[in-house]
Amino acid sequence: MTEPREESASLLLVDDDITFCKVLGAALEKRGFSVCVAHSVEQAIPLAKANPPEFAIVDLKMGGAPGLALIKVLHKLDPNTRIVMLTGYASIATAVEAIKLGATQYLAKPANTDEIVAAFGRAAVSDAPIKVQTTQLENLEWEHIHRVLHEHEDNISATARALNMHRRTLQRKLAKPPKLSE
């Protein structure tokens, strides 16, 4: 006779990066979560309404509506849902807004699975210590420049004007990759 299996905690993972979702989703399933994935706020809302999750990981910037809109919906569906806002564009303003709307935690990418699980208030399964990763100023600048470049459809001149920067300075900054955190 088999023992009844403990029901997995439901988790909604919302991020427009498909590869990231596959990797993080698999790691979370190994840690005992039942993961449901959406790649936009518009995809996530019907899933959340059909089955309000106990936990949610929401990316801030995606195509379509921002992740902040989803936090508001999730919190209205179930105020007990533990929500982690995960973003590559961390700022104090968005962190405050996310917490006000009902997020439990706000984490900057890159964050590993143990850090995310710890942010939910659950003990991490791994015995590995959680390493705090600080983002260097140069890396934040590089990410911001690339976000603005993407917003201007990779037009260097338009991006330089938007950043109030000389075009050659922008080209030098783009040619220099960010430093990897140790």
C-alpha cells in the first residue's frame, strides 16, 4: 500500500523569458512546488482566477502589462498569496510600489532558486548558503543602456539622444561587456 503523497504548494511563475521559466520551473518542482507558467500578465490572470496560487513569482517588465498589475490582481484574489517580484531593473520606487500592492518580497535578478524560496519565508532545501549578490554600478548602467537601446529598436543615435550622451561614448559603453559578479 502506498502512502498518500503530500499535496504540493501551487506556484504561478510569470516571466516572458521562456528559457528562464523552464529552468526555474524545474528547480522549483524539485523543491516541492506544483508550478504553473505564464509568459505575460494577460496569460497569467485567467490561470490565477481558475486556481489562485499559494505562491507567485512575477517579473516586473514583460511584453504587455507590467508585473505590478498582476500583483494587484493576485492580492485581490487571495491576500495570503506569497508573491515575489523578480526583476532585472530593480529600483527603490518599484520595490515600494510592489510591496504596497501586496508583494511579499522584491528581488533583483540574478537570484537563484534558494534565494527565491527563502524570500517566500520557507526554508531552502539546499544546504548551500545563500550568497547575497550585489549588482555593480557599471552593470546597472549597462542594463539600463541596453533597455533604452531596445526601446529605441537598436537605433544608436536615438538611444544616445534619449540618454543625453554623445553617440561615440554610447558606442564605447556598448562595446564593453559588464563584469561578472564573483
